[in-house]
Amino acid sequence: MNAPGWFKQALDAPYSERVIEVAGTPINYLDWGEQGLPGLVLVHGGAAHSRWWSFVAPFFTHRYHVVALDLSGHGNSGRRDRYSHDLWADEILAVADDAGFPGPPVIIGHSLGGLVTIQTAVNHGERLAGAVIVDSPVRRPDPESEEGARGAAFRSPGTYATLDEAMARFRLIPPQPCDNDYIIEHISRHSLHETEAGWTWKFDPHLFTHTMVPLNEQLAAVKIRVALIRGHHSVVVPADTADYMYELMGRVAPVITIPESHHHLFLDQPIAFASAIRTLLADWEHSTPKVKRP
């Protein structure tokens, strides 16, 4: 793999892997960092998994105890008969409790994970120090058709004779350019498992059946510190959607745009993304939140 030194060093960073049970389903998570440091929980997007964060998480371990979970129906976690944002929010809090953070953690969620982060902030805000939404759309009431189409893209995963053949079929959804082939290779390799029929994707193709729901009221109800990070060229959170979310967040939460990035912005611009998160968290540690406008 022709990868830069920072990427190889990040993957070599020590971590542990743990499994806990939440509502009868095993939930897998990765754990970096030292006990006693403030907690940071990373939540992947739809049909993704915890190792999408494995080359980003070590950028935060100088200051945080970092964990990244596989939501049920994803990665190495178990599957459920039915999924919901509320259940996924419970999984996030259960992982945070198991990790043994000294106080309320900050949650960072990408895409579907950002929507689950909003739900977690509403359901369990008193147990969180902040929430960072990463290119997750909350739109003006109307366009659920696009969400439904995006869910449909995951409902018929293929099966392939070899791992290499399966990896060659890996695609980002929604489609976008990404010049960092070494990152695509890494996440695609960990997105697959071998079955009796051949190699196929780890995610449950039914996970979007009941989870394409609008979260406008939930975002407006968030009372803890919150921020939005979006890709400059994102088709999921374009500028007008970001403006609407800024309104819902009371016009006091930062909206940060990562230059030359798309929806999967920490695949496009991982260093810029990590720098933006580190700067945001440093500011939150040394500033007083503004009062949310009605």
C-alpha cells in the first residue's frame, strides 16, 4: 500500500477492541488512548464501520481517550430485527460508560452517525459535553425522497468469489472523487467478511428500513454545545442546508467548511479535518457557550 508516513503511523497506534451487549445485541468498539483523559466518541456513517476512524482517531489521543463503535447492523457488531436512532443512541452511551471516561464525552458523528449524534444529544444531553455533526443533513421539510434513494443503494449487497474482487467493487455513496486510494483500500478491506457463499459486505441491508426520518425538531431541541462540519463540495450538506441547520441550532453554533472536500470529508482531507476538530475542541475547553437564541 503506497501510503504516506502519517497514515501508517496512525494505523500502528496501539488500541484495543472490546465487545459489550446492548439490548441483547453485541456491540463492538475500538479504544485508543489513556484512562483518565476526557472522552471522545466517534460514530461512523451508514453502512460504514469503526475502522473508518482508525487513521483519524490517533490525532486526538494526545488530549482525549478516544473510542469508535460499530453501530448495530454495521461492522463487527450484531444485527437487530429493527433499528432506530434511539437504540443507536443507547449504544453510544453504553460504549461511553464501558470505556470509563472521567466525565461526559464529546460525540463526533459522520453522515448517519451525525444524525444519531443529534438524537443522542436530545435523549442524553445531560451526559454529554458536546456534539459535532459531520456532513449530516437536516433539511427544510420536504426532500425525504433523496434519503429513501440513498437507503435503497445499500439494500442489495453483492457476493464475490474473492476478497480482491469484492474490494474492487467498493464505492462511496453518494459518489464522489477521492484521491487517497490507500484510505479507500483500508476501509474497503475492513468492510467485508467471508461467508459460505463468498465475500460480502458486513452491514445489514435492512438497516435503513425504519431509520430514514427527519430530525428537524430534534436538532432545534439540542441544548448542549453543538457544531456542524461540512465538505465544501458536499452534495449532502450544501450551503443552503448548512444555513438552515445554523438556524435550527440557534445561530450560535459554529458551522465549519473543510476546503476541497466532499461528503466523505475525512477521506478527502484527513489532516484538515483533524485540525478543524482539534481547534474546535480546544476552543470548547477555553470558552463559555453562547446562549441559544429562541
